[in-house]
Amino acid sequence: MIQIAKADGKAERKLLEQLKARSGEIDRTVTAAVQEILSKVKEYGDTAVREYTMKFDGSVPENAEVPREVLDASLTQCDSEFVYALYKAADNIRDFHARQKQQSWLDAKENGVILGQRIRGLKRVGIYVPGGTAAYPSSVLMNAIPAKIAGVEEIIMVTPPRKDGTANPDILAAAKIAGVDRVFLMGGAQAVAALAYGTETVPQVDKIVGPGNIFVATAKKLLFGTVDIDMIAGPSEILIVADESADPKFLAADLMSQAEHDKLASAILLTTSADIANKTATELERQMQMLSRREIIEQSIDDFGAIIVCANIDEAIDFANELAPEHLEMAVKNPMEYIGRVDNAGSVFLGHFAPEPLGDYFAGPNHVLPTGGTARFFSPLSVDSFVKKSSFIYYTEDALREAKDDIVKLAETEGLTAHANSVKVRFE
């Protein structure tokens, strides 16, 4: 049963501590196991990947790479309505992310100085896609489409094989629609290592993105620096701010939409109405009985769910900003009033008809979002995640002469006389 409490300064603190404790200490056993996998793949390449694939997945695909013709044919092997929905979602995602693309620029000043910035896509990006019981074609779209818009030259996808050694056709269909270039049937920490180091068959990438289990997440964390990564994702989160205009039936459904992800997921409602709080708790119990992932939802709600009755919306928003949730729903009468007040959230859903799954699948904004309070300083995955920037400088002799005394002064103040000398010698 979900806990209901009145905001009093203590209930909120207790909840924050509970949520922080979800991640707990680093699992040293997992870290040690992953380190061994990374080391073996770095040294033995494809051989190590095959051994770990057999060990963890039970079989090794005949071909590690999915043939191009199989990828192309995937669209005809899936349910046609599913493919149509993928296309429509992809169009929305492309439209949203296309607006994020930046242009290189050049600024020529009157004294002949030219400054500029070149923006270009990364050369090669790897996308990890779970392929077992948690197969998410939507994540393929969310990760690959921004990369494509950014101008990434080559997108490599890895996904675990099914028990029969084949790829999940729904995932392949999403990869085809999103513009993935190559797909390899491998999963776990060994697949992440293959992307980071490169093997005889898997090309080395510059960045690895995509969700995975604790072994995948740990591998990404340990390999950061060898490659770039998107973020270290924690358990999923939803926080709903609701006033008396909200429908408890909607609120309960939205809370469970995230609770079903993981027993560690958090689902929290902040409301100004005690009546809404009680009715939502009742709806949770009723709706939960009808859902296939009831056991997961129940434990998530029991351990990390809460309904807190706040004195007013301002108090609720202040707490929301402190929590910095992955998903924030503003289920209030006039949500547009509060846009300027919501500072810390991965993605914000406004009004009674913008439920969280709208963002997960269809609307266009990315569903790869910061968790665990990191929305205070991290942003959602975007086109910016797949570009690199270089600045360039051109000075004429006269322009440098005009600036030389200032440069020399700054360099000598820092004790870097070779820096100062580099400028001085040009005018001796």
C-alpha cells in the first residue's frame, strides 16, 4: 500500500533519503566481474566475446553481424500496425531533434582577426539495445535518430541474440527506420567492451549510448574516458504535481507506468488535495490487479512510492525542484503558469492529457533522461550529445602586435615564461 503523508519538512526529508539509498553502495562483486570481462575482451577480442555470449546467453549466433538483407527484411516480418506506429514516432522524434542542430560559424573582425567554431558529428557511435525480456524498440529510435541528425558517420548497434540465436525483429525494424548502419548480435558487458576497444569484427566507437542492466551500466562507467558515454542511468522515476482538477484514475495509471519498470523505480504524487490523495491510493490498488507486471509495481510502490499532501502548489514545485526527477507531470488546471518555475526535471509533461508514456514513445522529445537527482545538472540525450566542437583562431601580425603586451603580462604573472616567449620572439 502506498504511503500517504502530509508535508511537514520531515516526510519530504525521509522520502529523499529513501530515494538516495536506492542506488546504495557500488556492488564490488559486479564491478570485479565486469573488470574481468573488459580485460578479456580487450586482450582476446571476438574470442572472448563469443565465450561470454555462450556463457550468459546459452548460444552463439552463426554470424555475429546481422546481414544487411535481414535488416532490410525486418520491416515485412513485423506487425504492420507496429511498423506504422514506429514510422510516425520516428517522424516526431526527427522533427523535434532537427531543431536542436547547431551550425558552424565564422566571425571576421575589422582588424583582420578571424575566430570561429566548427561543429561536426562524431565519427562512429555505438548503441546498446537490450534484447531479452526487456526489448525496447523505442530506445533505438531515441538513440539513433539524434545521432543521425548530428551527422554521425556510422552507427553501430549491439543487441543480445534471442535463445534461437536470432535478433528480435522489432528491434531490427526500429534500427532500419532510424538509420542504424550495422547490427551485431551480442550483449552484456562484453558487447560494451567490444564497442569501446574494437575487435576483429566490431569497429571501435567514440561514444556508447543506450540502456542496459547493472553489468552494462557498470561497463559503461568503467570505460568512460576510453570512450564517451551518455549517462549512468539509475532506476526510473516519476513525480506528479496535482491540484484538485486532477483525475485520480489518471494519476494512479501514470504512477504505475514507471513503477512497472523496476522494483527500485520511484513513483511519487504531490497534491494539494487530501481527497485526491486518498482516491489515487484507492485507484492504485484497483488498477494494479489488472496489470501483467503487478508484482513489480506493487513492490516499487510499497518501497519507493509516496503520496504527499502539500499546502499549496508552490510548496510542491519547490520539493519537485529539490528532487529533480527524471519525469515530472504537472497535472494541474493551468500548467503553463508554472513552466518558469520548474527548474530541475528531465522531461516535463503539462496538463491532464500529456501522460509520461507520450514522451516515452511518440511525442518527439528524447526519453533518455537524467535520473537520481542528476537533472540538477544533466540534460536529456540530444543532438548535442553526438557532436564535437573545435574552435579556430587567425590573427594578423598587426593584431598580434596590438595584443602582445597583454598576453605576455598574463603569461608572466602565471610564471609561464615559455608562453610569454612564444609571443615575444615574433617581435624582436
